[in-house]
Amino acid sequence: MTRNPSPAHPLPYSMLLIDTERFSDRDDVQQAYLRRMLYGIVDRTLLAAGIDQTVRLRADRGDAVMELIDPSVPLTTVLRTLLTEVPAELRSVNRLAAGSAQIRLRAVVATGFVVIDEYDGWVGTDLNQACRLLDGAPLRDALRGATDDFALCVSESVHSGIVRHNHLGIRADAFTSVTVPSKNGPLKAWLHGPLPAPATPSAPATPPEPTASPASSPSSPARTGLDFRGTNHGVVANSIEGAITFGDSGGRR
């Protein structure tokens, strides 16, 4: 696809953002493997939709890829292919992979205007918002509970322009409205599938029963007087009067 010749003029694109779950938890060898799997899955999926390199641009984000797709490509085709091909690709890749090499993906489809500047950088509020949907808690939670290793979210513009019209293979009732908090305010989006079940809060720990102080035995009253051995010639009201003889010494004190 021909790049934007003028950085001053934003152009309309369909946007596809795909990220890998728990990428940074893996070691370098595993990360290199996951990147190969990610690129292979994205390339095969887009080719299945008839989207070759002449109608798309790619930005590498390490654990993620961003694709700007020419608006001449029907967005209905993009969505239908994502919903069918990506889960099938993930099943094929993961069925023979070790546990440490399992790949799970979350994706966002959005539309909007993007400027490609003289540094080959991509600039645009619509793109920024798509990135926030990709990193938002609703999509992350949805992938955590997904059984097919894939979770998809679409922007409000994609929902209003495409999804809500029930095009072939794109059921409107399969999408659920979500709100994604962001530093510039809440973003409305639509999650494919039901809302993830909220985490069950753990029950507060039951405090231990207070241990009662052992009561003094009525038969053994606490001692409050004087305690000594020897011959006492006069103890009255906790005071001593007269001489005291200790032991058998017979001495006077």
C-alpha cells in the first residue's frame, strides 16, 4: 500500500491490533517462538480475507502487531475472517505446543484517521483509543476466561457501522457493550461474547476466638500475703511483728 505522502493529511483506515497474552512472562527463546507464531497467524488470517501486503501496513510492537488496512477492503470480510480463522489457527498451533509455548491472543478492530509522518510513525486519536481498548481490563478479562484462546473487541464506530446491522456471519447479539476507563475518559466498545464473570471475592478470614484468661480456681485463691519458710512469731494483716526464726538455724534476726 502506498504510504501517506504528506504527514499533514490524515487518511482513513481500518485498524487491526493483535496482542499476545503473558508475553513478558516467557524467556527469550519462548518469546522468539511466540513472535513467529503471532506473525504466521496474522499473515494467514489476513490472506484468507484477501488482504495482501499491497493493501495494508504493519507496525511491529514486539508482543503485538498493528495493521492499517485500506478502507477499500470490506470491514465485514475482516470481521468474519477474524471470528473464524484466528480461533482455528490457534487450535492448530496450540494442540502440538508445550505448555510454555501456548499462544493466546486478544484483538481490536477499529476505524479512524491516522497520519503517517516523515519518521514512518503513526499518529492519531482514533489509533490511541484503539490501543487503549487493546490494553483495557474488559478485553484482558475476556481472554482470561476464553476457551478458544482468542478475545475480540470492536470500537463503537465499527459496531454502529457494521456489527449492529447483522451482516452475514456477524451476529449483533453476540457482542456485549463494555466501557473501558482511560486517562482521557471512558471509552465505549463492544466485546465479542458475554461479559466475563466477575471474580468471586474471597471470604474474609474469620478472626480467631479470643482466648479467655484462665479463671482462678476457687479452691486456690490468689496469694496476696507473704510467703516464707521458718517460724513466724507474728504476721498480722500482711505485716510482720516480732522476731522471725528461719529454718533450723535458731538464729535471731
